Amino acid sequence: MKIRTSLGRMTTLIGCAGSLLLPCCLTAHPGEVSAKEIGYEIVGQVLNPSAQQSVQYGYLNFINGLDRITTTAGAAVSEATALFTFYNDTATERVINNGPVRVIDRTGTGTIFLDSGNSDFANPDTFRKGVPVQNFTLRHQVVIDTSTGYFTATFDITIKSAKTFQIDGKTYILGRRRGVYRLSVSGKLATQTPPSAYIAGVANGISADLVENDYPN
């Protein structure tokens, strides 16, 4: 009887301790949001210089947590006005053909930049002229319907570093080092190149987080 009473008290104590620890365990890390929310949106293009290399570049037309994403408040977002751009350099690992479906696996690196605007799709290098705010490694799978040229791509992104940046006197950070999130893209192969393709997509599980104090990169 005493043994059962002791066990019951111990179970109660463990349950209370667990309830005290739970809020700490569930605290969100800076730059992370629910995977169900859109973290940011992209508009871009693809350039495939060879069968082994693919470059993706463009701008972010929405970022969760930011009120302004253009160089001038109230301006329509475009490659010429976007504050944030991206540039990925990837290498092809394998290509699998399955009837009209082609599967391409690639790995590589990428960067999101805080830019000053005036990027131009006619010059892909203009999308990597800003200040890096997030560097990452990536893996993606592209699934192409070769009969139509439409495709989807899924990116798994692992953040190598995230740097704070300022907009309108406030300091933010986009993600955190070693954070992992997913980017889902839809696209269409170009009939005349360059570019090789046009893309747009959304990232989930990330946001621009307001930083009150110094944040370790």
C-alpha cells in the first residue's frame, strides 16, 4: 500500500514537472513559423548553362514579418524594386526518365540578399549584388512533364548563416543558423532561351523575426 502511494506521488510530481518544462520546450526559435504558413514568396528564372549546372535567381515578393519589401514604400514589387533577391548555384546529380515525366535531382548552395533594387532578369548577376542576409545549402527535386514543359520543384534548404539587417530603423533576421525549411516551386520551360525556365513559389517554416538585442549569427 505504501509502495503504491509513493508511486502515485512520484507520478504526480513528474507530471507537474513536465507541465512546467513544456512551455520552454515549445518556445519558437527566431525566424521560424508554422510549416502551414507562407514564410516568403519568390518570382524568378532559371538558367542551365550545361547539363551539369543549373542557376536559379530572382526576387522575394513577400516575406512573413516584414511590412516593406520594396526600395520605396508603396511601390509595386518587381525585379527593379525588390529589396530582397536570391541566387542559387546547383549541380545535377541524376536524371531519371519515366515516360513523359523527367526527374532531376540537384544539390548546391544559395544566398538571399538585401539589395538596393534595379535587378534585371536580362543579367542574372544583378540578383547577387546585395548584402547576404542568409546563406544556405540545398537539395531539390524537379519533376517535369516533358509533353507540356510544366514542372514542379521541391527544395530542402539548410541555413548555414543568417545575418541581421535593418529596414525603417528596425532590426530583423531571416531564419537561424542550422534551421531547415522547404521551398515549393512551379515553373514552365522556356520555348526560347535564355532563360531556361520561369518559376514562382512559396517557402514554409520561416519568417523575418524582429530582433531586440544582438543575435548570434
